[in-house]
Amino acid sequence: MTLDLKLDLPENVFKEAKKAGLLQPAEIERLLREELRRRRVDELFAAADKLAGLELPPLTEEELEAEIAAAREARAK
């Protein structure tokens, strides 16, 4: 998929990014993938913190397996 992107950057940022090779398509893709991964990790930790704050009894082995199966099924859709 192709996306034409126009950026409005301060001249000093443009020059430094260009010199560092950050404006090349492969590098922009790498930066975007890295940021997406970082955000997923942040969301995971936020969810873990939220769950840790709940005072719920631990899941049984059967309940845990059912939750995993439901999450996999939802992810496959």
C-alpha cells in the first residue's frame, strides 16, 4: 500500500532527520512499527495495572483456558 505523506517540519529537524536517514521509506516504516509496538506494550501494562487493582478471586484452570480460547477466537475474526 502506498501513502503520499507531506510533513511540515522545522528546517533544523528536517536537515537532521534527512542526514540521519530517517526520511527514507524503510526508516519511516521501522519507526512506525516501533511506535505501534511500544503502544501495544503500554496498553498491555495499563490493562495489567487495572486488573491488579481489582480484587477478584483467581481464575481456575478451566476458566483461564476458556478465556484464552475466547481471546483467540476474537482475534481470529
